Amino acid sequence: MNIVAESQHYRFGGHQSFALRTAWLPKAAQAIEDGDDVFTDPLRGVVRLGLGKNMVEALRVWVEAYGVATRQDGAWALTPLGEALFGAGGYDRFLEDEQTLWLLHWNISTLKDAPFFAWELLVNRWSERFFTTSEVLAAFSREAERATRALSSVSARQHFDVWLHTYLRGRNGRGEEGIDSPLASLGLVTRAGDREAVQGRREPVYAFDLDAKTSISDALFAYCLHDWWSKSFEFEETVSMATIAFGHGAPGRVFRMPESEVLARVSRLASARRPTIELIESFNQYMVRRPRRPKPERLLADLFDQALAEDFVDA
């Protein structure tokens, strides 16, 4: 069964209150590819990346959280995904393809190793379309209490602000401070007005975009579907359509897709020339069967219109 572990350790910080910026991942990937260790020595990163020390610290966290690079045997290296995207001959070296942005959103939202609680709460648990700062901070406080860890109101607010500015357009400030996160262009979160809060004050109301995600290709949906399946139901050959649409960390939930869109996409994948899944209607509900597990490299190549020789690995 796919159960969110009560013992899971969530992070509320480490990002130095800086959301990701557009040029950061390509810069970091190039430095790592050149063998330049810009994160072990932050001052070296300041010089190579042209960022402030705290921004370098934030970027060190983001390259791992977004699945681009990791530290191995004392040295930083690009992950297979980071190499495929930003390495020499990469599919999207300058972060220009909207599919890459959705993929980055997917990666950080489904992070397994010490995930950030803002993404866990708002992407994977929050069922309502609308939310406010006070509601989110109350949920942060409950999680901190459950985990018996100290969380100051300042740290909680900074963590939420980082999440919000990752997706909400229109920052104010100069230089890097005033640059929107690249994921803000996805339009996943918008300002939806305001409402009365405590003591007669008013606070902004934010909303998720629940419309069909026409900018997400079926190839990206397929990549994420199989990624989620392998992580959450590795030994299961069949899952329900409802789980794909609404399950924890599932594509329908992470992308905030209408259930009808999820069904339509799964139907198209099942009727493709070389399908990797089968759609089964049983007892008035849809089930999806995966008889074999495609290689992630193949799915990623399909996403960026590349071709690889080998299609499948054994399930």
C-alpha cells in the first residue's frame, strides 16, 4: 500500500529563504560538469556562479531537491536526469522548455529523501482549491508539534514564502531579489482576492489552477506516471484510475489535473502504437495495468523527441 510514513522527516528550511531562479540550475550544472566544486566551498561558488553566499547555499539545496545533482563520495555530480537536461548535449541546457519546468515541479513535489513540508502539505495533502497564509502556517505548526521539533513563526513564514514565490508571479525587489522563479510561469498558483482574518485584518487568498494542463505533453505525463508507479507501487502490476488522479504524489494530484483529463491521457497512452499500460474497466471502475516497466531514459528521450535503442527493462 502507498502510505505516507508518520515517521517521515520533513524540512522547513535550508533554502536560506531564496526560491529557485531561472539561471541557477544551468549555472550549477555547468560548474559541476566542469569539475568545479562550487558548493563545498561557498566562496568558490560566489566567484564562479556570481551569486551571494546565501544564494549559493540555497542553490546547493535546490540542485538536489530538483533532482539535478547529488553529492557522491565527497564530490558533486549530475544525476542521470541532470546530465540528460543540462549536461553536454543536454535536452534543455538553458531551461527554456516548459516541459522541463513541469518536470522540475514534479521532482521537488515527489522528493522522497527529506522532502520539504510546504510541498508535501500544499501539493500532496491540500484538497481545497483555495488557501491563505494563516491556514498554511497553522498546518505547519501542527506538523512541527507532531514531529516534536522546534519551529519558530519566522522560519515557518519564510518556508511558506519560498514555496509561494516559487509558483506565484510578480516579485518586488532589485537584482536577484526581484526575479521570479522559473516555475512561476506555469501559472499553477494565482492570487484570488482576499478575506477577513483575525482582528479584522484582511489577508490574501491564493488558488490552484484546476483547469486542464494543455502545456503538459502526454510524454511528460507518461514519464511521471511511471516514475510515481515505480516509487510508490514498485511491485504492483495494477492500480486504480482514482489513485492516479488523486493519490499521494500521483500525477493527477501533483499537476492539479481534472479527473477527466487524467482518464483521457491514460486512455491515449493505452491506445498508443507501443503502449506501456493497459486500461481495464472492471466493476464500474477503471483499473490501469502495467505489464512491463519502461526505462526512465527512454521515457525522458520521448519527452524531448530523442531516440534510444533499448525500450524496456524487466519489471
